[in-house]
Amino acid sequence: MFDKSVQKSCWGVTAWAVTGIAAVLFIIWMSGADRAIALASSG
């Protein structure tokens, strides 16, 4: 029922989704860290 190409493309989509989510979380975390550092240094 499952073709190897379909399974491979499914894993490719999953890998891209995980990478994209990780990148977004990393950006949010970095911007949050920047804000925390700015608040700490200004106060």
C-alpha cells in the first residue's frame, strides 16, 4: 500500500515541519532573551 517514494516524501515534509517549528521557536526565544537582557541592562 505504501510506496517508498510516498514514505520518503512524507518524512521530508515532517523533517521540514520540525525544522521550521524549531526555527520559529528559536527566533521567539532569541527575541525574548534580547528583551530580557535589554530590560536587565536598562533597569
